[in-house]
Amino acid sequence: MSGPIPAMLRDLIDDAALFPPGNAPFDTAVPAHRGHRQSWYEPMIGPFLVPQTRLGDLPAGRGELRIGVVVDGDLERVPEDVAALGPGVAVAHYESRHPLDRLAAAAPAWGGPVYAEIPFGDEALDAIGPTGFTPKFRTGGLAAEFFPPPEVLAAAIGGCRDRGLRFKLTAGLHEAVRHRDPETGFDHHGFLNVLVAAADAADGADTDHLTATLASTDAEDLAARARRVLHRPRALWTGFGSCSVDEPLDDLLRLGLLTRGDTA
């Protein structure tokens, strides 16, 4: 039997297999998610993310399926769409890119936590504070403009810390360490960079320190720094959505931050 997943890595990855660039079909993505849920690394896996406009395509299955609803349709239809879900499907949270004012009017009827995707900058952080939503930032996509520079992401992490907010990230974080994709030329953030930077931010690190950490490509140094905080729950970062679970898992194993088959 496998040993415990360190506190810092629990609920780290929401399963976004249905979303680009993976775009897995339901009949592949749902069984794969159930497989993750039965694995030794299960505590590391968050909900299965499903677009609101595709909830009706969610296949029935045995056993509970915990999902996050990505609200990409009519805000007012969300309660109706969720009520039509089959038995055994439980909604853990909602995510939305809709404007904050419209979201604030509609979301109380949903009855669950909300991650609101917002632009980077102090103005957006100041606006989200009174809503009770958790800010969500985009860290990748199909164009270079969707990949924020390290200093921009560092300012967002520090800004959340200073306002008592947690944050979620989405897109572009499949690999542990910052790297350049040889096919696109895009510089991707590493989820291990973010893990270490968020832990340092919680301890009071300034923006320059966070920027340097997010810009680092030194896998050995980042892994060593991560080992020192693995026992701690994540104080600021809720985690990230990834269309791949296997890629982050493989990196954690390769860097020695997880060991398959550890005994308790």
C-alpha cells in the first residue's frame, strides 16, 4: 500500500482532460478520471472539470463522480443544468470567466464555491475581494499573450497574499519546471516554481524573490526547496487545472518528490 501524499501536493490537480489542448472525449476522460480516483496518488487529484454546456453529455457511471462546473453558458441556467445531473454526480465548485458584476448577481443561487477568472492587476484583485470569490488566473493558452511574465504572476501571488486571498491557476502548467516549448516557442510556467513561490509568499517573500523563483529553470534547486515545505498544506494556492494528470505525476516522481509504492 502506498504511503501518504504530502500535504503540499494534496488536491493539487483538477482533471481538465476535456479541455484544450487535450480535448479528450467523455468516453475516454471519465474512465481515466475514475482510474485516478482508485490510484495510489488519488489524494493529489481534485474534481473532474466539465463545461456547463456539456453537462448533459456526462455519461452515467457507478460510484460518485465529483465535478467542477466551468460555467460557459447562461448564468441563470446553472441551477437547472446542475439539477438535471444524474445520481452520484456531486458538484464541488464552479468556475467562470463572466464579468464579476454578473457573476455576483447569479452565483449565490448555485450554492457552492466560485473561482472567478480575472485579469492580472491590482484593480481586478481589489474588485474580487468583496465578492467572496476565489481569483483564478490564466497562465497559458494558444498564443504567447496568454503566458504572463514571471513578474506579472509574482505580483498576483503577492497581491493575493496581501489581501488575504487564495488563488487558482489554469492552463500551461503540465510540467514541473519553467521551460520553453520547442514547437511553439512559448515559455511555460512550471507548477513546481509556483508551489515554491506560493509557499515563500506565505512566509512574507517580496515580489523580486517571487519573480526569481518563477523564472528559475533549476530543477534540482526547486525540488530541494519544495522538499522543505512538502509537509505543509498550501496556504495560498488552491491548485491548477490540467488536461494531463500523467505529465505532472511523472515529473514529481522523476524529481523524487513522490515515490511510487512507499509504505506508510
